Amino acid sequence: LRGLGRPQGVEAEAIAKFEAALQAYTEQKFEEAGVLFEQVLTLWKDDAPTRRYLDEVAAFKANPPGPTWDGVYTATSK
């Protein structure tokens, strides 16, 4: 169960990888972010936020947001 007490073991590792992936994502290092988010999924197989970020990473790799990007992903379709 996430969010209760201090994370340990797999939980701590997954959180550290997720935080590193978010950092890479906001720095537009989408290749690195994608690798790290994939590593999170090896630890948290059904993590919806991680899967969502992987979708966003794929979109940004295909169409980079540019130097003035504020870190927000804007969906262009449903």
C-alpha cells in the first residue's frame, strides 16, 4: 500500500526512479525519462501515472515541445 510510512525496498526504488524520470521529463530529456519510466513499470506494473507519462514521452519524442515549454502536456486528441 503506497503512501503509508517511509518507503522501503521496492517501493523506495520505484519512487526514486519515478522522481528521476520526472526530472528528466521536465528537462526535456525524453529518451532518459522513457527508460526510467519503463524501469518504474518493472517495479509497479500497473502504475497509471507512469503509463501516462510514457505516452507523453512518446508524443514529445515525435514532436518536441521547444525551448519555452513550461512542463505541461496538452492533449491534442481523446
